[in-house]
Amino acid sequence: MLTHIDWTTMQPQAIIDYIDQEPLYGTSERCFYYVLHSLAEKGIQISKYEPMHQALQQKFGQVERIEATTKIILNILNQNWSLGIVTV
């Protein structure tokens, strides 16, 4: 859902206020990472959160890459299955 937010239309202070006031980001590091990652993907870096984003990137970035690789492999297997290349 975060990928559908057009962060670039928001004032930086509104983004900071949103993050600071959303209880979920205080209780879930993973959710906090995803919102910061979503901002970074749109080219928005907020200096207040940069140290935390870097730390969370170290913690969750590897998991994200593994999940993405797994999805790619499953898609290839599904395509090959539907073409009859892979059989059981």
C-alpha cells in the first residue's frame, strides 16, 4: 500500500508529523523500515530518520532481497509448469 502513496506531493513536515504520530511505527521496526524505504524509493530522504533507516536497512534489507528472489523463482517455476516444462 505504501507504494501507492505519492509522497512527493506532501510537504516534508507533513511526512514527519505523520510518521511521528503513527503508533505502528513506534511498535514495529519492520513497518517503520517499510515506510522509510518507500520514501527513499521516491527520492525522499528525511535527515531525522536517516540513521534509523540505515540501521533498519542492515536488519531487514537482506530479508527483502531473499523474499524478492524467492518470488522470482516461484514465478519462473509457475511459468514453466504452465508450459509443461516442469513436471512432478
